[in-house]
Amino acid sequence: MTSSFDLLVIGGSGFVGANLTQAALHAGFKVAYTYVDHRLQLPVSSYQVDLQEKSTLETCLKKTQPKNIVYCALPRGNETKHRIVSIEGVKRTLDALDKATYPKFVYVSSNSVFSGRKGQYRELEKTDAEQQRDDYRAYAVTRAIGEQVALDTWSNSIVVRTADVNGRDVQGNINRRLISLIDQLESGQEIQRLSQAYISPTLVLQRKVRVLRVLLMAFLPFSPSSPTLPPSGEGSLLSLWERERVRENWQGAIARLCAVMLVDNLVDGIMEILDEDFVYRGILHIAGCERITYYEFACKLAKFVNADVSLVKPDPSKIWDYSLDISFTQSLLKTRLLNVEDQFKGIFCGQTWSARNCSIESNHPLVS
Ligand SMILES: NC(=O)c1ccc[n+]([C@@H]2O[C@H](COP(=O)([O-])OP(=O)(O)OC[C@H]3O[C@@H](n4cnc5c(N)ncnc54)[C@H](OP(=O)(O)O)[C@@H]3O)[C@@H](O)[C@H]2O)c1
């Protein structure tokens, strides 16, 4: 028996995919996802689909008949696996889709499709992943080809490039890249971080944390300089709400509270582009708005968690720039793409932090 799902997340058990699956569920979507080894504890339909196998993908697509597909599958392993998942899997998915209903296909990709020689890459710049010479080459090259396959063969496609995603998984655990940094800082270890290599850190958050954050923000003082928060006044959001309410500006008060809730940049951005009214097709950069070096990022994190910033040492040995220019994408989205400090506020709920209270979970192969 077949039934039409609003959304199928291929690779929905991963860090990004699981947060998206959960957000879609909470938004009232009829959502299904695929997994290989890590089935989620979510009340949604799941399908075990290993793209290295012959027909499980096609069977899943036939059963779900999705109106939207977000492709987050990413293998661990050698170039052959990258080809199978990042290229062949896209071709097979698009071949199996119903041309009459013409579902929207969103391919989640990466800033790694660029060589890092230039930086501040714009959406329509030519990719040059083949110039990469490091461990990420197979990932980067196959992802770049996968993008092209999607755009060339299915005009209802959107490629979403993101970068250096930090945040919490659906269990509420902070990702390994961030937690290992915090662990090292808390143990008083010196850490060297590249001071001439630029990235665009991006936020993804688990839903419960977002709700908790809103509640906390309602009672805690906020910094008036923070761009996520109301531009004027001091005090808590609750007092702001009161002031607005007294001025009978209900609309303003609600809008400002909503602005604080919309802190999961990547997932909110993807949810926005899944909307029927979102007409753009092509490439988008849904990443943080701040271009920052690994060194500056670690210093900001140290300050944020009250660790000794002098433990972070600059390492000028490598020069590259993988940052993404997000200005075009931002002009199309209501979701405001955040700077690093506001991302930390989202992740840590504005609270002082102890890494010991948090377990570690991220199976992304690029974060170790
Ligand atoms: N995380 C980042 O920092 C980052 C940065 C830039 C771009 N991105 C992009 O974001 C997307 C998702 O990344 P992520 O961090 O969420 O990755 P992830 O946590 O490693 O998740 C990968 C997903 O792919 C599935 N998968 C692995 N091998 C597969 C196979 N052979 N067949 C079918 N599915 C397979 C995994 O299933 P199981 O877990 O069940 O085995 C999991 O659902 C990728 O497109 C990546 O390029 C991520």
C-alpha cells in the first residue's frame, strides 16, 4: 500500500537529518526518514535504506510517494562509497520520482565543494573541489558532482550548501567537534588552532533546547547589542513583552519573541524552502553569517564557557578560506543566519556551562 508523505528525509538518522525530521514532525508534516544503522526514537515512519544495496531506496520511494525529499545521506569510507551515496543515490532517487507530481528535491551539500583558495564563495561560483588534495577530496568531489546531477536532471531541485555545523542532536547532546574543544579547555590543555584558515560555522539545534531557550530568555537578562534580540531597551524578554503590551504593540511583542525562537539556522532555513510558496530553485548557502578562523572560533568558545582564553594558541601554518557568502540566500530567507556568539547562546541556552554534564554524540565523519 502506498501513501503520500509530505517529506522524506534520506539520511534522516544523521546529525542534520534527524533534527530536520524532528522539526518537520513538530511542524505537523507527515514525515518519513531513512537510516542505515541508527534508527531514531521518533514517532515517524522509518525505512532502512543502504544505498549500497540494490532496491531498498526504490521500494522506500514507492511506499512513501513523498511531496518533498531532503537528501542528507553521507557515507563514511572510501571514494567508492562516496560515489554510491553522493552521486548514484541522487540519480536513482530522481529516476524513481513521479514526474506527474514532480516533488521538490533538496540536496544538502557542503562548502567543501570549493578548494578554499578564495573564500566568501557565492552560490553561483564555479566549484573547484577537484583541486583539493586532502582527506576530504573524495567527499568534496562527489558532493560537487551530486549537486550538478540534481540541478541538471530535476528542475525542481534546490542545493543547500552548509558548513561546519555545530549544535545539539535530537537527544540533546552537543556535537563532538564542540564538546572535545570544551573538554580540552576545561582540562587546562593548550590547544593550537589555525589562525589563517577561515570557516562559516553554522547552527543546528534540537527542538526541546529551543523551547527551553525561549523560556529562559523570558526571564534572563539579554544583551541589547545581540542582533537576535530586540534592538532597544534592557532587561528580560518578559519585561520587553510587558513594555510592548503596555504600548499595546502586541504584534511587535509577538514578532520579537518569535525572532528569538527561530534560532536553528540550518533546519529552519530548510523548512522555509520546503514551503510551497518558496519559488527559488538553484543553489543556496544556509550557513552562519560570520567568517571566522578556527583560532578565533576557539577563543570565542573559551570566553563563552569561562575557560582560560590564553590556552588557545594561534597556528599560522595553513592558509585557506572555506567561508560562504550568505548574502543572496539571506535575502530570500526569513530565517536570520546567526553569528557565532548568537549560535553559542542558542546551544548553551545562555547558561554557564559544564562539559561534564553532557554526553557526546555525532557520527559525522568530518568532526573527529
Ligand atoms: N555536519 C557538518 O558539519 C556538515 C558540514 C557541511 C555539510 N554538511 C552536510 O550535511 C549533510 C548531512 O551531514 P550530517 O552531519 O548530518 O551527516 P551524518 O550525521 O554523518 O549522517 C549521515 C546520514 O547518512 C546515512 N548514511 C550513511 N551511509 C549511508 C548509505 N550507504 N546509504 C544510505 N544512507 C547512508 C547515515 O545513516 P546511519 O547513521 O543510520 O548509518 C545518516 O543518516 C551532508 O550532506 C553533509 O555534506 C554537514
